[in-house]
Amino acid sequence: MNTPNKITIFRIILVPVFLAVFLLDVPFRFLISAAVFGLAAATDALDGRLARKNNLVTVFGQFLDPIADKMLVAAGLLAFMKENLCNIWIVLVILAREFIISSLRLIASAQGKVIPANIFGKIKTVMQMVSTILVMILCGVNDIVALPFNISLLSNILLGASALMGVISAVIYYNESRNVIDFTK
């Protein structure tokens, strides 16, 4: 197993670690969770860059990397729902988008085709991860000193914006897939 794939597996291992820390009732849990989530998010950029730079792109990595991303984002959304930091409709939109795009990728793969990720999907992922980290940091600060604004409202605005970007990227991805996938099969 090559280094980029090991990094992807490390990201998957960090998902339950993040969730466990987030759910524990310990001091600084939000800040520690933000650090774990941030480390996991950083590995997303690292594994792909290493794979492309060193010609280590594998089918295993191409399959596992997006799953690791979805696991991390889903864990963050579920944790936020528990703390009333994310509306269930935002979670539904984000997860539905991921299922739809994953399905399109599987159909393309079954037909021997690849639909590469587009810049809008990458922007969506960055928005989700940065928003999640920012909200956890704000929650951690709020535990130390009361902030003068509603963190839940800000969280919903940030994650709502990333959900909207997800819908935009899904529409673009679907339009691109129509040129690649034979939907009559």
C-alpha cells in the first residue's frame, strides 16, 4: 500500500476519534475536535497531491478518498445536529448530493468511464470543512467567554452556503456526466 492510500486510511481512522472527542463532556472538547477535524481535512489535500506528484494514483485511492471525505463531513454534520448547530434540511441536501454524485460515479465506472471532480465540488468540500472547523473554534471560544452572536445561526448560514455550492456543483457534474454516461444502459 502506497503512502497516499495510507494517509487516506489515517483520515478514516480520525473520523471516529473526532466524533468521540466531540461527544465527550470534557473541557475544550470543541477546540480539540476542531484540531482533529482540521488534521483529517488537511490529509485530504495531502494524499491527492502526493498521489499525483509521485504518480501513485490507484483505483483503491480513487475509490477510498471520496468515501473518507464523505465520512468526515457526515460525522461533522451529525455532531452539529446533536448540538443544534445544523438544521436537518441542510444535512439532507448535503448528504443527498453526495449520494447522487457517488451514484453517477459508479454508473460511469461500470461503463469504463471516469468523470473527474470539478472545481465547484472542490470548492464545496473546502467550504464544508472550513465552516465546520470555524464553528467548532467559535463554540470552543464561547465556552471560555460568551460571544455576542448566535453561533447556531452562523453555523446554519455557513453550512447552508456550502449546501448551496454542493447543489450547484451537482448540477454541473450531472450536465458533464450526460456527455460521458450512457443513461440508456
